[in-house]
Amino acid sequence: MPTRTCLALISLTLFDLQAAEKLAAPRLIEMARQKSHDLVETLRASLGEEQIKKGTAFAGEGPDFIWAFESDAQPVLYVDDRAMGPMTRASGAANDHLWYSTGQLQTGTVHGFYYLVNGTRTGGSKDVPAYGPESYLKPGAPQGKLSDKIVHTSKIYDGMQTNYWIYVPAQYEPGTPAALMVWQDGESRKRPNDSYRVLITTDNLIAGKKIPVMIQVLIQPGLLGDTKMRSIEYDTVSDKYARFLRDEILADVQAKYNIRKDAYSRAISGTSSGGICAFNVAWQQPDQFSRVLSHIGSFTSIQWHHDQPDPRENILGGNDFPFLIRKEPKRNIRVWLQDGSEDLENDHGSWPLQNIQMANSLKMRGYDFHFSFGGGTHNGAHGGSELPEELTWLWRGYDPAKTEESYEMEPAEREKPLFRVRIYSR
């Protein structure tokens, strides 16, 4: 075979491999800037044919983003309701219908986008996270160690089996008691590609001394036979799950690691039903946890029962929490709530309205709280993108020489009005 033919075949093979390879945002953006002849194939391989056709395809790293959309007519990209300008055809061929745009977004928060094509709105997403530097692996930041899966059989839930993992930071020293943080839905939180990037973020923040050295417990909802216990554990407003954590899971963890027992040094977090769970645990046992991080919390009536099997149980629902906060004695807890205006609404209630109720009740009673309210859906993009800020705020002022602090509302929050709802469309 002639040498020239061999080189041509090798070149073609390399082209096919690159075109089929899934590339990250920086490489895609660089190819777009260079007007690479491989751009069309690489965008389709990297962002997905279905997503491109639906108008939901994007990729980003840090502030730098690229969007791609298939359309007969030239689309105009809108990000956060602001026009980013007409999109660029991905190839020079007039019959090619793939368009792209590149741009920069503010990091540490969530964004939304859509397209206008011939004046009609189409495609898009309300859940585009732009991660800051604390959410990426940092050279030199020590990485902790994740345990193997631990299986626990409960007595409080009478035979329920629960999986959990323990994450130990590199800076942990057995002779020095560490702080503690518990994450609900722990199997997701331990994954590097989870929207929260928990382990990467906490490694970076501990290395930067923005949060204390802390043992993290990542716990899954349990199974009782064939029954999935997530809602029963997480959405029930009682002290049962709090006792399960304290008397069973954390008792086992404390037998292996030197963990501080003061509530000042303990935080708990969760998402959706895990969000109300985190708040409920601290509400029921403020002597165990004083720092709460709730993402898109389900403060609705999921486990409220009209016809109670035993009237003495007095089963409440998450929808009762705003009124409990206003009426019951104030707990010494610090709370970060996060939700979005496009979150769920169903027979159990409205997630956005209930979180607004929670925020207003906490404000009325003078709690040390922060409410981060955006435009996202029932999704981890918002909470994940701002997780470094959330954890830094939650642990701000932490002093390992102390065992308690009386939390007070920040002056800036005290000066703000209550949250109000304005109906802008039907």
C-alpha cells in the first residue's frame, strides 16, 4: 500500500476517534474558538443527540460554558432572561442545523437558559450549576478516605437495614476530637459526579481552614423487608429518626472515631425529604445538632395523617413546622434553607411556598438563618453550586476551644423585610 494512502487512513482513524470522544467543556470551547472542522461531530458525541435536539444541551467548567442546539432557523440564546445573542453555525455548511454559543456565567450559583427561534421560546433548563473553585479537585489539598459500605440492622425501626459510609479527612488525628456532619441520601453524596460534590468540597474547605476537621457520615434510607423507608424515616415529624441516629448509627461511629459530642460541633444536611429530615433531627434534639443545611426541603404534608391509627401518636407533617417554629420554645440552631420558585407542587403542598413559610417563621422568632431562593426546580444544581458558601456560612466563627454558642440572627438579615410572594403569571 502506498505510504500516502497509509497516512490518510491513519488520519481518518484519528479523526473518527476524536469525533466520537466525549470531551469536557474547556476542550469543546477551545474547538469552537478554533472553528475546528471536527466541532459538529464532537458536540454531538459530547453533549448528546437527544439533548441537543431537545434544546437542553450544555457543558461548563468554572465560569466557562458552551451550549448547542439543533434548529432549522438561527436561534437566539437567553441566559437568566438576558439575550446572549444569535448562535453560531457549528460548520460552514448552509445545510447544517447545529448551532452553538459560548459564554461566561457567575460561579457559585445556578442559572437558567432558553432559546428564541423565530420569536418562539423553546428548549432550555432552569438548573444550570456554575461551580466555583472550591468544587473542583485542588492540587495539594489532602483528600480524605471513604470507608467501605457499613450495613446496620436497626432495633428502633425493628429490623430495618441501613447502609452508610464514613468519610475521614486526611487531617483527622485520633487524639483530637473531630467535628461531625451527617448527610442523608449518603450513597449519592459520596459520588464525585453528584451535583453537590460533597467530598471534594469539604476536602478543599478543610484544607483552607474554612470549616473544621470533621468526620462525615453518609447514610442511606433503610429497607424493612421490601418496604422502602425513606419517607417514613425522613418526612415523619417525630423524634424516632433522631433517636435512631443518636442511639444506633452515631453510637457505632463514635466507637471507632473520636468525635465531639457537643451540638456546637455537629451539623446535618439533606435534600428534599432529606432536607426536612435534617431540620427535624435538630429540632427534636438540639443538644445533638445545632447546624442545619436543607436543600429543597419537603416541608409539606407527605407523612401527615388525617385518620391516625392511634390518636395518642399525634402524627404531624412537615407542613406543621412553620407554626411549630412560631409557637414552640426557640431552639438554639443555625439554619440554611435553599429552594427554587419552580420546585414541586402536588397534593402534599407547595415546596416553594412552604420554604418561604419556614423562612418567615424563622425570621419572626429571631433564628440565625439564611434563605437562598432561586428560580430552579426540584434539583440539586442550586444547592450544589453554592455548597462552599453554605458550609462556610454554617460553620462561620467556629472555635474548637468552645462547646457552645448562642446563635443570633445576622444584623443584615434582621434589617430585611419578610419574604413576600408576587403572582406574575398563571
